[in-house]
Amino acid sequence: MIQVKAQLTVFFEDPFWVGVYERIVDGNLEAGRIIFGSEPKDYEIYHYILHDWNEIKFSKPIPTDEFEARHLNPKRMQREISRQLKNYGVGTKAQQALKLQQEQKVQERKSSRRMRKEAEEDRKFELRQQKKKEKHRGR
């Protein structure tokens, strides 16, 4: 049986409103970042989750030590919910996952840029060789 736990945190990170979508699948945490721009309304967030959730780029899974879900007293649950609402920001595990995703994107960009540069240099070299051959064709 697969257990999935998801949480979306929306906060203001100057100059945009940002959402961090965290999901825990079988003890592995994945995080994705959503940039909303202006302050999103509840129905806009709901619509995004329903229709555009597949566009979220998640980080690679990071193992997390989750405890078993247990039945909570309703009052305790309410206190915990209010505590989470007061706590703005994102958990450190999610921040690590987002940082890892950012570093991977940088590496991908560097490697693709290097490949494009090498291909361009090869193309220019072939052009030079072809020009040399055209100059000496009649001799």
C-alpha cells in the first residue's frame, strides 16, 4: 500500500507569491516550487492544483524519517493546525530538495551549453576545411 502525504505552503517572497508543494511518497520527500506572481485567491490555488499540478517540476526524492500516523485528539489537532498556520515558510527538508533541484538544473544548463559550443566549433572547423578544399580544387 502506497502512502502519500502532500502539503502546499503559499508565502510572499519579494516580489512574488510563491507556493512550495511538498509530497511524501513511501517515506521519500519531493518538493516543487510554483510562482504565482500576484497574491493568489483560494479558488486560483484550487484550480491550479486540480488542473495544472502535472506541470510542477519536483526535485529528486530525499529520504525522510516520518512517524506513523496516529489518532489525534481534535483539540490537539486544532492547536497543531493553528501552529502551522502561524509558522510561515518552508521546512528544511523541502528547502534541501529545492536546492538540489536548482543545482541539477544548473548542471544540465552547463552541459547543454558545452555541447552546443562544441557543435558550433565543429561546424566552423568543417566550414574552414571546405573553404580550403574549394580554393585548391583546380590545382
